[in-house]
Amino acid sequence: MGVQWRWVVLSSLWLAQLVKQPTPTISVSSGLLRGTVSTDGTHLRYTGIPYAMVTERFQDPQPARKWEGVLDAVNENIRCAQRFSNSWITGYEDCLTLNVYTPLHLNRKAYPVMVYIHGGGFRDGSGSPFLYGPEYLVKKGVILVTLNYRLEVLGFLCLGIKEAPGNMGLKDQVEALRWVKRHIKQFNGDPDNITLFGESAGSASVLYHIVSPMSKNLFNKAIMQSGSAISPWSIQLEPKKTAFKLAEQMGYKPKNVNEVLQIFKNKTIMELLGTRVPRHEGDTILSENIFVPCIEEVENGMEHMITDSPYNIIRNGSFNKVPIMMGFNSAEGFMFVGKENDTTISKFNVIDSLPRDLEFPTALDKITTSQKLTKVYFGNMENTKGALDLLAKYEGDAGIVYPVIFTADLLIRNMDKPVFVYKFARDGWMNLLKLLYGFVQYSGATHADELFYLFKPEVTLPMSFLEQNVMHKMTSMWTNFAKFGNPILWKSKEFLIKWEPIDPIKPELLVIDTEFSKETLWNDEGILLWNQTYKEFRRKT
């Protein structure tokens, strides 16, 4: 016993010394940097590394400034400018940093790399380890990279002119991917085995990189969690009109886009982000995502993220074809309904909340479609105030579930790479978003609940054996896909089920729960109705 105790003491002292030590110095294009050893001694952390800089509002990111000496990459709290409330604007305009987390144990081979793009409706969020702690993933033998990108009007003003072409936030992400491709070898990462993944708006961003020529050869695999660039909230269909509305909310009446540009360039961050365009009465909260990616107008001598819709690009087959893993959660809409207030819920109606990427030739078509959707989702109810679960199903299906399923189906019909589809249905105490928004009495996992089974937040969450088991299996699947392009290895004793890529003729998805199972991809009445609706009325772009 005495020998064992002395070993514990010596080990503790060794770990204490370890966490006080900086990492070895690494050389990147902007200079030398060093990080820190994690407090548990399992990985190295390099946070707040500048990958580019913003020199002019609404313009392309530029190479990061060079620095003298050694940069201590320890800043974990950098975020791009965003609004938390009417009077609370936080973050910076020059905010383009990323974080790199690498396993501590030496590896003769370079590690696979997973680059994560955060969600937040293109309005808020950051790559901070406060939410996206790396511990669960790096323990499985991968390098994790998280990043910041410009948000809201600062990242997605789209005026169709060279001074504000649009998609700056996505171009920031491209620059981060280029940085990773150039430098990850310095961190013992494999630049030829990069998996791009993201959740919600981050997931939509991943699909934008799949369809963009700017992102060609910058990643090898992709994971999309609860979001698609074919979602109605993830693309601006009338971006100039949106910009004019914001200027009008500020009290201006601009005559052209150049006047809009000058107004916005002369505003402070507080003035720009503190002014909001109100949503239409009766619509859902997802309609508030207005400054999001756009289809760019062609300007000679400029790089363009996209010049056609993601739907058209995939149909034409002219996209970056890589293995894909994608999915959604079983009760996506609880988070969105939880953000509503009693007034907006009581005024909700289907006809005013139809997705903006639908276009109806006649008023009768719109009325008939609304009636069909009302019947399927709400039955004979006169209003939705007392049926939050029904409203959540409607919002979740329209905004997340149907676009994800449709995107998966579209991808497999236009490429020969595998597409694995999942539904996350685990209902437990680690489902933080569902708990925060007060939907404990309902079954299922809401939007973003799966994140807490992949990342370790700084908030301590209760983890039973069941939660720990699901977390262990999910991190294995995500990292297996990053390593090998296959989330469940056939000879693995960890899983009792095979997860096959979806087949165009008989597509099935994997249900992730305490026990794993399979179900048909197109098995829901509401999803089938959305599919028929979009076949008839999808807006032409």
C-alpha cells in the first residue's frame, strides 16, 4: 500500500509540473507560438491563434499580422461581434482566430484532423472551449480545430458590388481551412486527412464548402449536424432588400446600394448590431435569420463562394464530392419554440410562416398548401398556444429535419461517395438545451442536444452510465469517420449493429439512442408532405 501511495503522490506531482509547462514552440507563417498543457495532462491547447485579419468592413479576410517574439496562444475568450440583447453587444470586428487541440502522447503517424464550425444562425456563437471542450474527441486520437468567423451583417451583407460582395463569414472559414491545410503538420496533424464538421449554421456552412470551388481540396470528409445550406433560413433570396430594410430601421431612406454601404460603414458595431429588422407577424423565430449566405453576383477578378444555389449546384453535379455523415435530432423544434414568447406563439399561423424558399403561383395554391400542413401538424386545433409539442414538430420539420433528409437524398443521387444518415434520439440529463427551455416532460432530443455528447463544456453535466455509454459510442463514430471514412467498423466489439450508407432505392438511417436501431429515411407524414410541397413550389433561383 505504501508503494502504491508514493506512486500516486509522485504521479500527482509530475502532472502538476506538466500543466505548468508551456508547449514546445511552433512556427507558423505569422511567427512563433506556444500553447499550454491541459489541466488533466491529456492534450496540448493552442487557443486564440490569428489565422487572418479584417482590415476593411465587408471585405475579404487578409493574411494575419506577423508578430515579434513568441505568441502565447492561451486566449480562450475571443468571439466575433454579436448581439446578446438590445443593449449588450459583445465581441470584436477583427476576430479571426482558431484553436488547435492535439493529443499529448507522441504518435509516429500524423493525427487525423477534425475542423469544427460552430452554429448560432450565422448571428452568434464562437469556437470557445467554454462550450466546445475538446477532451472527448482528442482522447480518441484526433486533432480538433475550432474557429471564429464574422457574423450577422458584418459577415453576410450582400450588396452585389465589389465593396460588399457577400459571404464574408464563409470566406473567413475558407481562410481558416487554408491555414489548417498549410500549418497542421506543425501540430503533428495530417493535412491530407481533414474532416470538416459543424452543427446548425455550422452544418449549413459545411454544405456551402461542399458546393464551393473556393473550398476545393481543403477537406477530405464532411459531417453535417442538424443543418443544411438548402434550409430556408440559411440563404438570402433577396439580400439587397434585406439591407435596405435594416437601413430604414435606422431611419434612412437610401436610394441605392452604395448609399447603404456608406451608412453601414460609418456605423459603430453597437449601432449596426443593435438595430434589428422585425419579423412578420405570425412567422417563426427562424425567420429572424436574415443576414445569412447569399448567391453572389459575378465580379471580375474576385473569388466567389457560390454563384448559384446549393440545390442547383448539387443537381448539376459540380461540387466537391467527399464521404459524408449527416443527421438530425428527434425533437429539433423544442429549442426554437422555447425561444418564442407567449405573444408570438399566440399569433402564429401556418400561412404566414411558410418557408421563404417556397413560391406560389396563385393565392389559392398558398391557402391550399397551408390547409394541408395545418391538418397534418395541428389537426382541427384553432390555435397553437396550448400545443407547444405540435408547434415544435412543425418548426423542427420545416427548418431542420426535412431539409437534412432532402439534402442527403439529393447528394446520393448526384455522387458515388457514401452518405451515412443518423437520427439522434437520446433523452437524458446531458440534453442541456431541452432542459434549459423547459421541455423535460416531452421525449426526444432537441436542436443542439447532441453537442454535449461530443464536446465537454465547462459547465459540469450529470453523466450516468447510460449517458457515458452513448457519449463514448458517439465520439467513436465521429472519430472513426474522421480516421477511416466509416463511423462503425465492422469488426468492432463496441457496436452490435452495422451502419450502412443510405441506398437511393431503400434508404435507411441509424437511430442513436441507448440502444441503436434503424428506420426508413422517408417514414413521416409531415416530411412526405413537405417533400411534395417543395416538388411543386420550390422557389427558382
